[in-house]
Amino acid sequence: MPVERRAHADHGPAFDDLLDSTTKGSPTLRWALDHGRYVTRAATSREFLAQYSNSHLRDGVAERISCPVLVCSADDDVDFAGDGATKPQPQALYDHLTAPAHPQNFTAAEGADAHCHAGAGPWRASSTGCDTTMGHTEHTISAQHEETA
């Protein structure tokens, strides 16, 4: 049975056991499921996977967004990079949006070229996000950084 169907099942003790035993041998998977449960407030890993499988661009989901959107990408993001047959996820989202959207690519020169850099230039992410979502696309990052340096 496909993972998505097993995740959406009302009851799945064998799948729950498989998820639990697999995470014991994989710190990466354990973190992904723990973090996913935290973010989605899911009670179980199976519930998180069910919610996660509903996050997609099918059915016009992105087209229904009406507020301005900041779409972030990073030069060396291996998690959302696409596989050659599919576009990188940020580009796919951007292409589906009908609301005002601002693409923001992060680079190695900025110290933020991978999937996530929680501590890399929080002033950059904060100011870029606020400026873009508030309708200001001018870059005030350098001036703000100089003020905090």
C-alpha cells in the first residue's frame, strides 16, 4: 500500500511501528518527523505524514492565495532542488501563484546557500521578508545590517 494511503488510514499500527523503528536508526528521519509533528501539531508521525501529503500544488491551491508572497530559494538547496524532471519547489510555487510574488534567492556570498541556515544573517531574512510582504521591494538590507553591526 502506498505511503500516502497508509498515512491517511484511520488505524495503522504496523505502519506506526515501522515509522518508530525506522527513526531509531536514522537521526535525519527522526528529526524530520519530530519537527513535522511539532510544526503541524500532529499527535503521531502518521498524522503528520497525512497532513504533509496534503501539501501540494495540485487542485489550484497556490492559485487561491491572494496575499503577497515571498518565495525563497537557495543556490545549493538539495531538499527542494528538483530532480531534473521536476522544477525546484520554489520555482514551481512561483509559477503557480497568481497573487503578487517576490522571488528571493539566497547565495553562498550571503552565507545562506543551503536548505536552511537558521543562524545565517537573521537580519537578512527578517528584513527581506518584512519589506517584501509589506509591499516594499526595495532592498534596505545593507543599511539595516550596518545599523546592527
